[in-house]
Amino acid sequence: MIAEDDDLQGLTPAEAFRRAKVDHFLQHVRDYTDMGRYLAGLKTLDTVFGLDASNEEGKVLKGAIDDLVAHILKRTTNGKREKADGTEGRRRRSDLVMIVDQDERLLISLTGTLRRYGFMAIGASSYEEALETFSMFRPEVVISEVNFETGPKGFDLYLWLKTNAGNQDVPFLFLATRIDRETLIAGKRFGVDDLIMKPVDDDVVIASVINCISRRKTAQIRS
């Protein structure tokens, strides 16, 4: 806190306020990066550069996000075998999982868990952000909560996915705080791959993701 106060010395009230706003938005960018919400992070950086065009930390964060996005796009589009630990032929995992949930703590937790298990992970906090993310990335699995506080629901996202060319075979998992009879029946009728209770058990999520990917790849081989 003392260092921060020293940094603000000599600034006018307007400059100090602008600095505080920049720091506030930079923290959001760091949080969005942890959640895998890269598009939200880039949009927030536009706000940062609007306040401070030469902000050095903003430039570093933008470079990091650009590198992460490029890495995901490369790994999910070429699917080439790479060397791992010096062993030729071992395939590095290139499966991308999208998590859609308005709970930011859950996004950070689940994306972190997926990465620890070798998956790539991206996040979105709403139906609209999920659609925007789909315009850039094509995940192998989608995990979405059933009900958002506002806007379209998880079933709307599922129906959008299944009615758009090229996405019909993407496995879809639902997260729900309570899986009542209506939710269970609707999920079965729609053909949702799995329903997982909140609070989530990391091992259950990973097992379900691996199972979905395995079934999908088996179906692709048979077809």
C-alpha cells in the first residue's frame, strides 16, 4: 500500500483517478486470463489502452493472451504429433474444453483443473460470450450451467450448438445445483451427454470429459 501511495504522489486528482481505473481494469484482465475468457480480456485491454495508450503492463498482458490464443488455435487445427520428453510419436493432448458459467470462481477452478490434466480450456460467462467464443474456437467438449441469471439458458446454448453446421457432434455436459425431474427428463430428451451436480467434483468432471471425447473419436473412426 505504501508503494502504491508513493506511485500516486505528484499526480493530480484526475490523474490519480485514471491510474486507479487502469489498475482496476488490469486486475480484471488478469482474472479473465485465469478463467480462459480471452476475448473478454482483450476487450478490457482496449479500455485500458483508451485510458493509457502506452501502459506497459497492458502490453505484456496482451502479448500473453495473444500467445495463448495462438497456441490453442495451432494445437486444435493441425493435430500434428510432437515430441514429448524426447520421445517421438507420443501425442500431446490437443483437446479443447469450453466451460460456460457465470460463477467466476468455478471458471477459474475448472479451467485450472482441466489444464492440470493436460487439456486446454477456455471460458465464457454467458450465452452471448459463448457464441462469440465459438466464432474463434471449436472445442471438443462444452460444459455449461443449466440456468443463467439473465438471458438465454443453457438449453438455448445446447440447441444453438446442435443446429449449427459442424458442431452437431460436439459433446455437451450440463452443470446444475439441483438436477430435478424436469431437468433430467429434458436433458435425456435433448440428448445431453451428461449432467453433473454442483458443487462439482473435479474427478467426476475429468472422467466425464475423457469419456465423451473417447466416445466421439470412436464414432468418428467408425463413420
